Amino acid sequence: MKIYEAKDYREMSRKAANILSAQIILKPDCVLGLATGSTPIGTYDQLVDWYKKGDLDFAEVKTVNLDEYRGLARDNDQSYYYFMHSHLFDRVNIKPENTNVPDGMAEDPAAECERYEALIQSLGGVDIQLLGIGHNGHIGFNEPGTSFAKETHCVDLTQRTIEANKRFFPSVDDVPKQAISMGIKTIMRAKKILLIASGEEKADIVAKAFFGPVVPEVPASILQMHDDVVVVADSAALSKIPR
Ligand code: GLP
């Protein structure tokens, strides 16, 4: 695992965007695994800037997103489908048919999970997976205690995650209680993983996940076992790692 320190959120976003753009330049038809949350917004903004300057071309790029809330329609502005379109897909020349987000409205969620997992395999797997990290160490929506052997599955969100995400909804009761998420096994199959973290409120979990024991109680800790992981974090998020 390589850890790159950035001085602040802006520099973290720029470094992360550099790594993703290198992937796109090296393999124009690559499969990007993408993430939502507030952390990647600056990374997406930077990619859009470079696209507008003519330095990046998304014409052949394919994407698979990590997760989606259950029960939110695509046009709900809190769905991850909506998030990806407004922060990235609608701002670059990616083909909509090359973008994939799990269907949170699927009537049969188990069948949707199976379809999504098969889709990732059929694309040849993920070349680089972007990840954020939840305060409890979740990646995607793999909450503490989830088996490392899970593929794409339906998840019950923990109270902590519901609380953390309520800032985006009118009230806590409006936060969905379930999601469809790539599993840890799905994430670990990515050829390369790029995890980004920013801010002091992530410092404890960053130290625990990357310098503590590898245990399902800290889902992100499994990344210590992947042979190509890059963590790009700002100084605040790295302030509690052993030096
Ligand atoms: C959500 C997403 C995760 C994300 C996490 C952290 O729960 N499912 O993929 O990493 O939030 O979000 P933030 O970047 O806003 O701290």
C-alpha cells in the first residue's frame, strides 16, 4: 500500500484525478469503478476541468459505480445515479450506455445484485476502483461485520451511516435504510484501488483501517491485503497514523 499525503482537500482531489487520468490515458477503454459521497466531488471537478481543456477523453471509458440506495428513483436528487450524472457523466463525453449504477428500484434486489456482479465480470473487471471511507470504516456500503467473501449484495445500513448521511435529506426518516453495494470480494478483484480521505473526522478510521488489524469490523482494513492500493489523503486525515 502506498500512502500519498496532500496538504489539503484541493491537493488530494488533484492527485486523485491525476491517477485516474493516467489510467484513462494509458487505457482509453478502461473500466473505472466510481464512488459517491462528498470526498470525490473535487476529484470529479478536476477531471471535468481537464476534459474541458482537451486533456482527457472519456469517449471509450466505461464505469461501474460501487453502490446505490434502495428505493430512490434515478431522478431523485439524492440517488447515486443522479449524483454521478450531475458531478461527472453529464459534464464529459462519456457515453451514457457505458455508465453503470446498481438499480435501486429493482423489484427483485437479489436478481439485480447478480446482474450487476455479472456485468462487472463481463466488462473484464475494474481497472481502477475509486473509494471513499465511511466513519465506521465502510467502503461502498459494506458495513462493519460484513463478510469479506461477499459479492454485490443488498445491505441494511447502520444507524451511524444513516446519521452521517442525513445531512443530504430533509430528515433522518427520509434516509433510505437499505442499499445495493458491490461486496468486499467484488472490490478486492479490482486491479488497482485508489482510496481518498479528507478531514480530521476521518483521522481515527484511516489510522485504524491501514495500521490496525485486518478484521471485518473495519471493512476498509482488508485493503491492506490488496497488492495495488494507493491512499491519497490530506494531512488532517493522516494526522493519527503512526510516523
Ligand atoms: C457513503 C458511500 C461511500 C462513501 C461514504 C463516505 O456511505 N456509500 O461510498 O465512501 O459515504 O462519504 P463522504 O465522502 O461524504 O465522507
